[in-house]
Amino acid sequence: MPLDPLGLFALITPYILPVLGAIIFFFIGRIIARRLSEWIGKLMTGRGVDSTLVGFTKNLTYIVLMVMVVIAALNLLGFATTSVVAVLGAATFAIGFALQDSLANFAAGVMIIFFRPYKVGDLVEINGVFGAVKEVQLFNTIITSPDNKQVIVSNGAAIGDNITNYSANGHVRLDMVFGIGYGDDLLKAKGILEDILTSQPEVLKDPAPSVSVLELGDSSVNFAVRPFVTVADYWTVHFNTHEQVKLRFDAEGISIPYPTQDINVAQLGQWQTDTRGI
């Protein structure tokens, strides 16, 4: 039996407009959700809110708005809103049970956002990873290591482990050790180290840097050199100080000891002769 085109058109016509309306509503709603979340982010940034909290609020706002858009679009298709909410609730429970670790990371992310053990830009050591915090996401913290590698640490692991925040007080202390020979002038070497620190503009004047005798080692007198710097200048001062110490010590005739080993070789015949004579 041939299919009547007019009959087919009349059959599907009642469904075309709701489907098209739901699709158009979804895409328009997504655009509005994105722009609204961006507007909220700009508003919070303009009022000086921390960038970590701004990013979290933007993401959460977008997710909530998209859930509302999806429910409204399904309602346009004829689904009962109460049924949709019930289905979403059941699906959320099932997904939550299957993704317990992810939800734990989400909860940890919320704790990080509000209790702020660290924030974007801080120099930290988290779960054995050292570097600067690039971004705090809902589930993960992204850290940039000193060698410019991106390391992703789950928020659950971050909260569950010790967190060392080197930037919590606004500056960080560099701990360096330099040794000189026992025959070198100790006060002269100390003065050179102090001059190297004070000549670098990146080294903070308050708190003041310190140069102290750390220990009398096996083959060297070791100095503890400890300047305070901002996080941004950490590696600059570290590298510059090591370079200047080598150049200045060489120019001033101060030795930098390095491990040596003396090996005494006895002739077998002599050893046997000495042994027999005992």
C-alpha cells in the first residue's frame, strides 16, 4: 500500500514544532548560560574577588544553568517536569555511586575554594609535587613545575596529604649552602656572600637575608645562605647567587672544596717482606 505523503506530513507535524522549539531553546539557553557565567566572573573580578573563587563560581553557575535549560527543553517536548526531575535524581544517585572518587574530589575542591589552603599563583608542595598553582578546578589542581611541566593533582589527594605553601606569608626563603676550604679566610668569604645577596635587587630587605656558619664539615666550612624573595623571583635569585658565588670566589682566591680520595698502593713484595718481619 503506497504511503500518502500528505498523511505522513499530517502525522509528524504535531511533533516538528515542539522538537524544533526544544532544540532552539537548548542552544539559546546554552549561549545565555555561558554569557551569564562569564558576566558573573567579570563582575567578581572587578570587585577584587580571588581568581580561584571566580573560576569555581563561573563553572558552578554554568552547570546549574545548563541543568535548568535541559529540564526546560525536555518540558517543551512534553515530558512532565516532575518525572524529569525524578529521573535526573535517580540518574544522579546512580552516577554518584559509580563515581564516588570523583565526588570526593569535588567535595575536596569545594573545601579548597572556601578554606583556601592555597590559591592560584602560590608556590606549593602538594602530594610530593612542587611548583606554582596554575588553576584550581572542581576536581583537580593544576600545578606548573619549575621545569614548566603541567602536573594534575586530584583535589582529594591534595586535601588528604600535607600541603606546604611557600607563599602563605607573601614571600619565601631560599635555603642555600656554600662551602670554603679550612685554609681560606672565613670572614672574607662571609663578607663576599653578604655582598652577593645585597647587590641583587630581587632579594628582599625585610626580612633581611642572613649568612651564617652552618657546620664544620669533613673537608669544608659550610655557610647557610638564606635570602627572602617573592615567588616570582625564586629561581632568578637561586641561579644568580650560585653563579656569582663561583665567579667571586675564583676572583678572590677562595677555594670551593670538592670530594677527593687518596689511594696508597703498596708493592706486593714489600708488603710480604714487612709481613714476614712482624
